[in-house]
Amino acid sequence: GVYAQSVRLTGPWRLSLRAGESAFELPATLIASESVNGIWRSRHRHGPIEIEQTVAPIADPPGVIRTLRTTTSEVVPGPLMIENHWSPYLLPVLIEGIRPLLFHAETRGEELRLRQREFGLSFRSTVLPTRLYLNRGSWIGGRYEGRLEEVASEHELLVAPGRTAEITFLIHGGLEREIGRRDAVEPALADPEMAAGRVGTADATWMERTPILRFPDAPELERAYSLARASLRRLYAAPGEGLTGLVAGYPWYSAIWCRDLAWMLPAVLWLGDVDWVERSLSSVFHYQLHADVPILGGRPGELPMQIAPGPIFLYGTSDTTLYYPGLIDRFIRHSGRTATAPSWNGVLERILSWGEARTDPKTGLFRNGGEVHSVGAVKDSLARVHYGIDAADTTIWDSTDRRDHAIDIQVLWNEALGVGARWTSRGTDDPRSARWTAMADRVRDTVGRRYPWPEEGYLFDSMDAEGPVRKVRPNALRAVSAGWFDTAFARSIVHRAARDDLTTPWGVRTLSRLHATYDPQAYHDGQVWTIATAWAADAALAAGEQDIGMAYLETIARRIVEEGGYANECYRGDRPEPFNSCFLLGFSVAPFLTVVFERLWGLRIDAPRVRLTVRPVFPVTWTSASIAGLRIGEGSVDLDWSPSRLSVRWSGPSALTIVTPNGEGSVPSGTRRAFDLAARAGSKWARVRPRGGMSKGDSEPPRGSSVGKLRAFQHPVASDRAPAPYTTPSLEINSRGWIRASRRRTCPF
């Protein structure tokens, strides 16, 4: 379909062609296609007729421009007849499949306009139509009001050997007040390449400001990063009326879904676009409720589930609001804009008050679910209202019931309380800080006591009135990423998730196939989701399971590369086939990017203190990796890594402190400094050879030598970063697989 200003203007836009008695469709005649700088080009051949098609989004006017250039090698009987047809939508996508029925249509000279409430679209072409059709019936133009299922137009194009015939179509719109501006429409029709090129130029400028990552030992991962970064850019949206953000995905999530936005904004921060993040957060906070709105499922302090032009906004989810305290904290850490924090204190306080009202006083756990039932109770008294969602619960897996205390919701609530406690305590003696700290500790303590599932070596998915919910879902991995458990149990959870009932070669299922309710086609009860695979990568790397984490990252990278950057929303649980899926979903590509920065590179930015922590966990076989142009506050840093050395170049207003596993040091502005990543002085490092024995040295040997792997041991040995519970007083192992006997003792094997 065609989208503009976060509004779905049309459904699929199809072209049918006829030359004499021979009719054909463009897809059936395709011989080649490519996408360059946001412009999609395809070549087609039908008998003697060759067609070059160009399809591109344009920003002014907002819409899509489509051009056909035709040539023929011999005389064609009569003109080439081109019919284009599409169904109007003219609505932000609230719930997939919903579209209005009643429209207003009128012709104005060379233009066809459609209107539905405050939304509108305009259709123009450089070759005037010979016929117009509404609902497959011929229409002479003028005005029409009523049901409208399909619009079509027929155009004659004269083709002859030795000459090129061309026709350009333009569909643009969104908010009705934006359509029909001749100062923008006429130049776009006169020079469609120039109009389309502006989008490509803007994209190129944006890309130049984002970090460049190089992984010479993993070219597919490097390619996936580049493609995912470009795909995230495609989701940027600023449709007006003070709205800024990223739409959730295409084809049916073209509004700003605030849960999806919350998963995308960390990646946008890592890409350095802090201004867009600040505007996006302000857009969401503008719609925070200050009173009950039962018909929308909203309570005071709650943030919207969705915002779109109109404005249209919906509430009623358990998790959306909980993401944003952590996002505020991330924004300050990346941007260094501490002056912004006080303006958001009220937002944060209202979020925590909303959460406290949903907390179970007996356990301290956050209660999820019940929102849709509340809406239903209100709408029953309003005969004309039908709420289109019948889910019992509204966590991220909102088509299944995970009441009452889903594990990932407890992780979010704990994080929100922690952020609130830290920010309210800065510079003041606020009693709420102590209360929120105690509440956060209680949530974590309750989960630690009640959620472990000994038989599975895993975590229960939720708790309800009858006790634990015994379902193996990937959501439990969020507690591992949060660092809630010791190394042994964290690794147990990661290994349990890696079994083939939950993990497939193409990603991680939303529910184990061993559960009675598993269905490979069920949206949230068996399908494979890319975001769940990113959770698994994140948790594995956090727990020190490098090989498992890299396998998950490589799975996502392979899908992104194979799909040209458009990572699908979900796949069947029994085979690697997209099913009922967006072809591009923001929270499929964005979490992958975030894991690459935060877990694989091991980066943590603290712009207010001008600090960067670098603790990479690259595979033992890697020889180099680099980042160029990583933004930290008002400066940027370049990192060049090798197994024994980290080179840092910094440009910023003051010196940058770099923290590595071996300590920390300062990099003055405009200079480059190298940091030693080899073994600390006084330590002996050794490598276990495949057949036993060991080699010894005062420092880690050169990268050229072969390296033993942790999986040679029956039981894992913890790294320096995660010492408990396997570390002994005499034995440690670093993140690259080298063993050190402390106090110069002999290794005990």
C-alpha cells in the first residue's frame, strides 16, 4: 500500500496492462529489480515491449511517485492501455484489517481527491485518464459520497519503435490540509527523479552521522548492521501536529506504537540521533493521562499504546508505560542533557504512581492484564461502540493470556522503580527514593524466591491466583539480561532456552513446542519472533555464554541479509516461513542493533561524566573490530579493537575516561590513546591444548596461535566478569578463553 504522514492512504496499488488483445500484469513480466537510495527500480518484458518502472517515496508532497518508461522493438497494435487500481484506506492503522467504508470523492481538473474525516489523498498522472472507475463502475467525475471499495483509472500510452513513452503517477496525502499543493505537486510530476532523490539525499546525510561498524572476521554481521540501520531509518515519522517518532512497521503498523517505539529508541540512541529521541519522548509524554479515560482503557499516569495524526490515541497496555523510565535514563546517559531531566520529573512520578496502584500489596509484584475487560464494561453501555481487541492481557504477547504477574513485566517494573529512586534523590533528600528502592528490591527478591522452576532449570512465565504458570517462554531471559541471578542459574536459563523445543535454526519461538497449547501458526503461542531471538542473544552474552549468544546474533544477521534488511516480524514455528507478518518491524531490527553495541561490544555510555565502558566479548577467533563516529554527548569516539589492544580516538569538549577490564584511563580531546587488553601484570596465563597439557607465558600469547575453547570442559568456568560460583581461589578464565592461575599456583588439572 501507500503510506504518508503515518496514515495508510491505500491498500495494494496494482497496475494491469494490455497491448491489443494481450493483457499482462507487471509481476509476471519481471526480469530484474534493484533498490538504490530508497528508489525501487524494476525491468519488465512482454513480447516486444520493455518497461522500466520506478517507485519511490517522496517527502514533499508526502506520498509515492511511480513512473513507467516503455519502449518496443516492433509495431504494437493500438496504444498500450494501463489500468491502475487500489482500495482507499485514509486512516492510521489502529488494528490491522480495519478500514473506513464511507468516503467523499471529487475531481478537480486533472486531480482526483478522496477524503475521510480529516484525512485525504490526491491522485495525479502526467497522462490524463480516459476512464475513471469507482467500485468497478464507470464514473464520469464530479462528486461522490458513500461506500467505496476500489478506485481505478485507465490511461492510453502511445508506443512506437525507436521512441520512449512515459507516464508518471502520484498518490500523496495524509492529513487533508496537506493535499493538493500545486507548488509541490507540479515539480514532483515534472521531475520525479529529483523529487525521489531528495529522500535519498536526506537518508545519506543521516547515515553519515551514524557509527560505522567493521567486523572483518564476520562480514555477514557487518552487512546486517548496515542493512538494519537503513531499515530503521525507513520507519522515521514526523507526521505533524507535534508528533515525532518511528512507526512500528509495514504494512499494517504505520502509526507510532509506543511499545514498539520503546524498543527502537535505544538503537536510535546508539546511532547517535539523540535529537530525534528527545522529540519522540516528548511526543509520547504529551499524551500521558492525568485522569481516568475508561473508554480508552487509560488510567492517570499511563502513557498511550498508540498515537497517530488526528490526533488518535489509545491506551490500555500493561507494559508500554513501564519502558519509559528506563528510556529517560538512557537518554540522559547518551546525550548528557541533564537539564532535560527536571522537565520530565513529573512524567516519571506519574508513571510510578500509576504502577504503585497496580502493585499487589502481598507480594510487591506488578499486576498485568484486565485492561480490555475494563474497556468492555464501559462500551457495553454504548451501543455504537465496539472495541476491536478481545485479548485478556496486554503484555508484549498481547494475543495470549499471561496474567497476573508476567516475569518480563516484573523486570520492567523493577527498572522503573530504580530509575525513579535515582533521579528523585539527586540533590535532594526525597523520602520517595527510599520507598521506591525498597519496592524495587522487593520485586527482585520475590521473583528470586517464587519464579525459579527447578525441574526445567528455568523461570515460570507468570504467577496467577492458582500459582506459577508453567510455560517455557523466552520472556524469562529478560531477567537474565537484568542480572538478577548468579552465573550458574543464569547459564542454566540460557541453556534451557537454547533447546530445540524453544530455539529453532531460524529463531526463538514464543512458546515451547512441548506445551499443550503450542501452535506453530499462533501469533504469540508458537511462532518464531525476531525480537525473542534478540532477547536470547542478549541474555546469553550477559551470562557469559559467548558461543550461544553469537549463534543467535548470526541467526538474526542471516535473516536480515537474506531479506534485504527488511527483517520480518515473525515466522512459523515449524518452518522458516514468514506468517501473518509485517515484512519490516522496528522491534525486529532495533534490538539486534542494540545487542551489537551493548553486549557484543560491551559498551556503556555515561555522557554526564564523560565516560565510556568497553568490555567486548568477541569470539575467540576474531582478530579485529572497529567503530567510527560513536556519539557521546557533544563528542564522538572511534574504537579500534584487537585481542590485546584497544585504540581510542576522541573528539569532544573535555577528556574522555575509558574503562576496560584492565582499568581506566583518560583520552584528551583531539588525541588517540591505546589501552592494553592483555593479562594484568603478575599473572600467568595458560591455554588447555586439545590433548591435555598447557603452555605458559607472562602474558596472553599472540593472536596467531590456536586457542582452546570453553566447551572442552564438561562444566563452564566463569570469566573475570562473572566470577561466581565456578571461580576458585586459584583459577580464573577470561572472556577469550585463557586460563590464569592466581598466586602462581599450578592449574588443578
